[in-house]
Amino acid sequence: MKVSNILNALGIILVAFGVIMLSPLVVALLAQEYTALHPFFIAATTSITLGLLFRNYGGFSRNFDNIKRNEGFLIVCLSWIVTAAMAAIPYLFYGLSPVDAYFESVSGITTTGATILTDFSLYPKAFFFWRSLTQWLGGMGIIVLFVAILPQFSVAGRQMFFAEAPGPTEEKVTPRITHTAKALWLIYVILTLLEIVSLTFAGMPFFDAVCNTFTTMAAGGFSPNPLSIMGYENTAATWIITVFMFLAGSNFALQYRCLIQGKPAALFKSEEFGFYCGIVAFSSLCLCLALLAAHTSGVTDAVRDSLFQIVSILTTTGFSSADFALWSVAAQTLIFMVMLVGGCAGSAGGGVKVVRVLFCFKYLKREITQIIHPQAVLPIKIDNKSVDGDVQRQILGFLLFYLILMIISALGVTTIEGDASVGLVGTAATIGNIGPGFGEIGPMGSFGGLSPLTKIIFTINMIVGRLELIPFLAMLHPDFWHFKRA
């Protein structure tokens, strides 16, 4: 790997990120929160200065055409780690410790939505705007954003684009990767604007509508209201957010083909989308019945809350329309089950991904059939296309390492906290980029009371989970670490 390539790429990203960090200054000025100006100005200046230093050390090169796969992996990993550090700087000015500030920042930029905040009245609007904006930026992906807006990555962007979201397939909606990135951001921005308008008309204050929209479309879950969506007591807004969470958990490339290219048939041809809809419908029905059986709420509230919470947890958004930590064990079990699925490939959602779960069912069905008919040739097909053997191996490897990481993290946190619920549910919530869990880390709770070591473990979970393990696993191999100065 060339150190100059890595530093130049990071430098460009940090400078651009620093410019974006100036946006909360506008909110602070409009809200007349003048004491909130200097935290964001200092953070933006730090990011830009560090970026320029990296560029200077790397020789200010603009040629990234020969970037290698391992360089792409490292640039992506370092981009998330370093931008999260820059995003955490403003939080330090509001009394958060370095560990808490970095946890909150990583939770935002990875769209996890787990918070350490306990008293929301202590922070200005610029603070909450920045929390929401970090999720919106991270929802589509930091690298996807900069591939779309920075011409320097027009060629090298391919390596970094797929390193950031190494799903089962490398899906493009246009031949050029920069055009694909722009297409994805186009649908992302259009849906964002539609939701802001819809929530405003539904009676939600404009500032809250913007913040909640940013975190809805990012499948993030941060809200300026300490009681999440439940705190607004607005049924229309709850239904609107349900719809947009569902879209955020769907494949954006598929939505682009449907809405922009005028190919609605693509929805019906997608097995993953059909399976996604099936999971939402079946799980919501089961949860609704569980709520009615426990006499938790009336029929109307049960239908609304069950659909909202299933979509929220399945898409890894993490919003809450009710305190599901108080629901019955049966209801919480259903919620935990969908925690382990995640959104569709190519969506803002995290987790294992629907397409991998679909593949597992098809794989198990094939293995059962193979027992009865050992000589039969039974290819696994998704969307009428055979899944290549290399892709099958990658999916199975991903699931194995995902399980191993969950076990190690859950055992470690359980030992530290002395609470198996925090260990298991907290791990599932952070590695799946979901956010809230049950008990003290539930939707109305906070991760702030956990030990610093637990927060560090959960922070690592969030980053590794957002990168879908592959770049992280690649860096565990000794052959990965071969550097040269130029």
C-alpha cells in the first residue's frame, strides 16, 4: 500500500467533511444560540487543517486511478474512524467525556442511534441538528457521498464504494460508479425532502421535522425529543415516519429504477423486496396479536405501534412510538428476532441484511433436498440468477464471523456489566446498528450509565457492523499490512 494514496484520500475527505461541519453554524445563528458557534467552528477548522496536513504529507496528488483493493479497505475504515473523531469534537464542549463524545459520534455517523444523553434540555438546537446530520451523512455512506461529489474519486471510487458496503452483490444502476453514487444520493435527497414536507404538514415543528427526517432516511433513530416519536403524540406523523422508514430499509438502487427510470416491475421481480415485505407483514401481525393478548393497548394503537416498531427495528432505525421495554416477553422476543435481520442490501439499514437471510433459507432448503437426492444438481437462485460459489462462500463466512463477534462481545459485556441482557441485547443493537435495546438501554433509557470499557466495545461493534465486517476481517491478515512511502 502507498502511504501517499491513503493520506491524500483521507485529506480530501477531511477537508470536505470540515466544510460540511460549518452547517450547524447557520442553525446556531438562526436560533440565536451564539454560544454554540465556537464548538462547531473549532471542529470544522480542526478537520480542514488536519486534512490539509494529510494532503501536504501525501504530496497533494490527485491521481487515485491505481488504488489497490487493500488501500480502498484501509481508506474506508480510517475515513469512518477519523470523521467520527472530528464529529465528536463539538460534543466535548457540552460536558461529554472523550469516550462518551466518541460513542455518541460513532453512534450518529454509523446510524446506530444508541445515545449516552440523559437530559436533552442541556443542549442547544445546533447540537441536535448536528446529531441528526451526522446520521443523514452516514446513512447513504461517507464514501458514497464523497465519490458522488468529489471528482478526484471518479475512478478510484469503485474500490472504496464497494469496500464501504461489501454486500453479497456489487450492484450498480449506471455503468460509471460516480453516476451510481449520484443516482443513489438523488433518490435519497428526494425522499428526504418529501418527508420533511409531509411531517411539517402533519403538524410537527419544522426543526423537529428536519431532524427526524434526517434520521429516518438514514435509518438512524436519533430524535431531538427525549421520548423519540412517542413524545410528539402525533398519529399522522407516526404513520408518515413508518412509511419512510420502510423506504429507508429498502434497496435505494431498486427505488431509483422504479421512481426515476420508470421501471416499477423491478419491485415485483425482486425476491429480496418481496421477502422484506413478507417479514414486515408477518412480524407486525404477530406483534399486534401479542399486544392484544397482553391487553397492552387497544386495536388501533396495537396495529399502529406493532407496524411502527417492526419496521423501526427491522430497518435498524430504532425510533419508538411506545416504550417496548415494558411490553410482554412474547412481544420483546419478536422484536429481538427482527433485530437479527436488518434492512435490504443497498439500503440505509444495517444488520445481517434481508438478502443474506433469504439466501440462508434457500441454502438450508437445498441441503435438506440434497440429503434425499444426493446426486441432484441444485443451484441456489435469487431473482432467477444462480448465486455464484464465491458469493455463497462470502455470505456463509460473513454469517459465521458475525455470530463469532456477537458471542465474544456479548460475553465480554456480560462479564463487565454483570447483566446478560445488556450483554446480548446491547451487542445485537450495536453490531446491527439498531440503537435501543431493553431495560436500562431501552428506547427511553440511555447507554450513559455503562462502564467506559463497555462503551468502547460497543463503539467498535458499531463501526465493524456498519462496514459489514469485510474490511475489518481483511485487516486481520498479516499480508494486508505492507506499506511503502510512495
